Amino acid sequence: MGRMTHKKRAFAEALLDPDCRSYSDAYRRAYEVGGMGANSIRVEASKLAKDPNVTLIIDKHRARLEAQRARTSIAERQAITNRLWSEIDNADTPSASRVAALRLLGLNVGLFTERTEATLSEPLPQSEAETLAEIEDMLKGGVSLLPLGEVSD
């Protein structure tokens, strides 16, 4: 692994900038590219993006962001849970609101399961042969299988 230079660090930091659009853009920010063509910049930027020092900086930054998101998510979840408990414990809270808060807490811990039921008006065909026979019957009866709006020749 080569050593970390100021320019490599600048390239990595440019890649972390939300306004940076590409490796080439980050390369232009970190290096003097006066006489370089667009293809040369693209090739050098691509090589540099794979440099272990650069990827290490980027990976560490992403890990910090992910940990921060997790902490934020946990804090928000805890704040919501605390607020629900305060509604439940408050004698002035209407009964319906207290029951709603209890229901939400129950859903949060997996106590209840939401489910949706679907009812079919006709039974499904039992086999592939029955499905094919049903399609043939529809075709014999003049039913079109073309998507809506399409016209056959």
C-alpha cells in the first residue's frame, strides 16, 4: 500500500462531498489537470478511487455516517416510545387515545400482527391444463387477450 498524500486525501474528501458528481470531478478538485484530456483524467481518477488509502478514508466515513444514522434512529424510536408511554400514563388523556397508544406500542414489540384478507369471487384453476382450457374457451367465445387499448390486425 502506497503512502497517503495530501492530494490523495483531497481526492477522497472531494468524493465524499455531495456536490461531487464523479471520480473525474473529484480528481479535478484535488490535482492540477491543466494539460490532461478528459480520458486521461477519467483513467487516473478511476485508478485513484481504487487506491487502498482512498478507499479506507471513504469506508471509515461511511461507517461513521451509518453509526450516526443508527444512533439517530434509536434516539427517535426511544423518544416516540417515551411519548406513547406518557400518553398512556396521563389520566387526562382520552381513553381512545390511550388504547391507540397501547396498540402502537404492541405493534412495535410484535405483539400484534396486521393482516389483510383477500377473497376470490371465482375459484382458481387447479392445473395448467385447466388454465389452458379456460383460455381456449375464452378465445372461442371471442374474448380478446390483448392488453387494453391494443387492436389486432
